Amino acid sequence: MVQTEKSPLDVIARKLARRSDLTDEETAAILGLPHRIQRMDAGAYLVREGDEADRCCALLSGFAYRHRTTGQGSRQIMAIQMEGDLIDLQNSMLGCADHNVQMLTAVTVALIPHKAIAKLADDHPGIAHALWRDTLVDGAIAREWMMNIGRRDARQRVAHLLCEMAFRQDAAGIGDGPDYGWPMTQEQVGDALGLTAVHVNRTLQSLRADKLVSTGRSNMTVMAWDRLQRVGDFSSAYLHEPVRTDVSAQIARRGPPRMVAL
Amino acid sequence: MVQTEKSPLDVIARKLARRSDLTDEETAAILGLPHRIQRMDAGAYLVREGDEADRCCALLSGFAYRHRTTGQGSRQIMAIQMEGDLIDLQNSMLGCADHNVQMLTAVTVALIPHKAIAKLADDHPGIAHALWRDTLVDGAIAREWMMNIGRRDARQRVAHLLCEMAFRQDAAGIGDGPDYGWPMTQEQVGDALGLTAVHVNRTLQSLRADKLVSTGRSNMTVMAWDRLQRVGDFSSAYLHEPVRTDVSAQIARRGPPRMVAL
DNA sequence: CGAACTTTTGACAAGCATCAACACGTGTGG
DNA sequence: CCACACGTGTTGATGCTTGTCAAAAGTTCG
């Protein structure tokens, strides 16, 4: 792989390369994308529903989420994004934002004009393919959430979300042993899972009482990965991450890894 | 537009052209895709979860659906597909099927090797873009379903699904006045909305009693489009169909159109 | 005409929502 | 340094929406 002296977009290239093969030239093209680095506070909006979205955002650190509200004002969180994710491809490529993108924690992002991305895709079929795959996986995750919300009870839903957050952080190389970031309030968890905050609270207490996991302000610790996985009916297939013996396989076999440097 | 003597793939090209501009050359390339026409019965599987999916399927007539089951055996239907839809792009482009694709009615499909589609996308940036957009819209629909299931009550959910079915059939040019195809059993509706068949039954009865809609074996009639839309909290924005004065706008203004020839 | 689905009905149970307080930690300004 | 507001987590009491179970009625099709 090309070793361009640590472009901030490196995280993005690596994320895409996890699921698609990129040539050195393609990697270089991604790293050369015009962008503006920016810090944003927790709670800040990147885009609001209805906006004309003309830029796309690469998350360099921190967590963000995508959500929408019904006519009656209840909110549905549709996705959690983390380091390396290209967020708002959905909105910016379709022109008009059909949902909000908001920061969950303080973050640093790279803002990229959507035209530059479209051009990149036009010039490099391999990148077009990689971006398409990224969108396909995004859809797969959405379908899994749909199943989670539609067909599992509260205990399963919460456990499933915990599993996804842990697994994805490992895959992104930002997990730390059995400890993971847990940037959501219980109200946000409720809005992601179709539950009320009160019920999430009780459900989390039950999971903690069973020594499956412990959750704190902004961190969680997975205490029994395999049991948590069973309770949450979690299988990582839908995330379409390559199976890596160092991390994922280890998780699958016997719990969160001690962590392996990337 | 190129008038190639009615290739069966014409429906597909038209669907893509609804949301993306295609040059004559690109249209011709789509129509020239290698394919095999096949009839399938209601209930037949195109792909099962876990299969290696190496072909993609274009729906030429009839309805299909995509679904998955939890570890406990309950089913979640994730999408309904109709004439003109490219189904199983999701599975075939990711290699391994993460959900089932099954026919809802008797259908005719065109089976296309996924490699031919990948090559088409590589050779024609405009087509790559169109396919990507199609996937983006698929994701937008998934998010709307997520919100429907997670944050709306049974009455709203059912009404919303009815609206979506009607609207999409109009957009695809297969609607007929206030009458539309309604290919789902109440159990399937339940599995799509995260409800039980029994509750769907009661909910449909309530909607019928309120003279919003009438549903029969395989058809439905929208009796009060604007009220149904309000009850279902339905706004067609997420479908990202171009606003056409002949059909969509008319629906938005005063109910299902008398139908306009395409 | 009978088998297999579907739709419909009724009685009852349960999971989750709702409402309302209270506890706790954190940051802010006096 | 304390007082206070504010967001978040926690608890309890209560009730409604929806699920469950079971059976009957209607439909489709060989």
C-alpha cells in the first residue's frame, strides 16, 4: 500500500480497503481528495433533514448518528457511525437530505464536496465499486436493525446493539480489550431500538445483573462475549467485515480480544 | 431515447432512468446485458440466506420480497419488490446472501450474471452511478421502514405500507386508478411491520371501517388517499421518485390519479 | 368434496409505555 | 466554595397496545 505521510483521509482509505481491493493509484486518489478538517461538538448537526446536502463527511474520530423524526415528533435513530465511516454519502449523493446527521460525541471530521467524490467514482471504477459496496453494507446494517426492532424483544435488542458496537469498534481498530466506547445516553439507545428510555434502563440493569456487560457514562465493558452474543442473537455476518484471524475470529471464538495493534 | 425493439430489460432501463440520466449508449448497454428469462411461481426462492449469490434478478412482472429470520424463527420482511426492480443486487454484489429473496406472486424475471453487471458498471461510469443511486434509495426505504416499525403504532404502520405500495406502483406505471395490487397475506404484512397477523387483521378492519381503503385477496382500493396518507404519516420523499406533474403531484394533491399512460 | 390456506373472532396475558418523582454528577455563576 | 440548574440515570405504580392461544368461518384448488 502507498505510504503517503499520514493523510488525515488515511482512515477512510483503510476502511474502504477492508471490504474492497484498492490499487495504490486508487488509494492515492482517495488521499488526494480535497477536504477541510473540522472539529465539531457533541450535539452539533452536520445536516438537517430537508437540507440540500452538497458535501459528504468522513469521520476521523468520535461518534455520530443519523436520525429522523415522525410527524408526531418521535425520533428514530437509524445508524451509529464511527471512525473511518463516510457518513452522509446517503444524503449528499441523493441531493436532498432525507434524515439528520448529528454528532454523538465531540468529533473531528473531514468535509468533502460531494462533486469531488462523484468525480472520483467516475474516474476510478475500483473506487466506484468500493463506495457502492460501502453503501450496500450500510443497507445490510439497516436491514439487520429492522429485524432487531421488528422481531426481537427489548433484552435481545439491547444486547444486539451492544454486540454491534463492540464488534464494529474492533473491526475499525478502535476497540480496547473488552472495553469499548459507549457514547449513547439511554434515551438515545431507546430511540435507536424503538423503546423508551425507562425500559432501556431496566433492560440494561438486567443485563448487568446477569454479568454480561457493564455500562458506564461513555464506556462499556463486555464481561461475557459469547453469552451476550447469544442473548442478542448476534451474528456478525451482516457487517460484511473480512474475517481476520487476529481480531474477529478471536471474538467469535472466545470473547473480546486483548487487542492487536493495527 | 434509443428505441430498441422492446428488449425485456426495457423495464429495468426505464426504472434506472427515472432517477438517473442515462445516455443512449448506456441505455443500449443495459438492454444488451446477457440474461435468461424465467417464470417462477409464488413462494419460489431466488436465493436463500447463506447461498453464494452469483446472479442478480430483474423483476419483469409480479411481486417479490426479501426477508430473514431470527435465531428464534420469527421472520422479518425487509422489502417488497415490484416490476422494474433490480433485486438481489444487495446479495450478489456482496457475494454471500445475507437474506432470502422469495416470490410473492407468480413472476417473470430476467436472471443476469452479477459479473456482467459489475463489468457494465466498470465500463460505464454513468451506469455505475445509476446503480449506486438505486442502492442508496434502497437504503433510504429501509430507513423509512425502520422508523415505521420502531416509532409508529399499528394503525400508522399498516396505513404507511398501504401508501407505499400504492405510490410505488404509480411511480412504476403499474397502478390502475385507485386500485392497486396487494399481493400480501395478513401474515406477511405482520412480518413486514413487526406485528402479528391477528393484529394486522384488526387494524385493517379498522381502516376499512373508516372508509380509508378496502383490501381484498390480491387487490386494494384506496378510497381516501389524503386521509390514508395522514393516518400513515406518509410522505413520499424517501422514495426519491422524481416529481412528475402527471402522476405523483396529482396523488399528492387530490388522491390516486385516474392513471396516465406511460 | 376435502385439504390447506387465509381471514376472522373472542378471551386473556404480558411486555412495554406512561407519568411522576427522586437521586446523582457535572458545570456554572455568584 | 456553595448554590443551583440541568442532563442523565433510577424507581414505582398503573394501564394500554399488542401478543398468544384457540377455534370457527370463508376461500382456493386439485
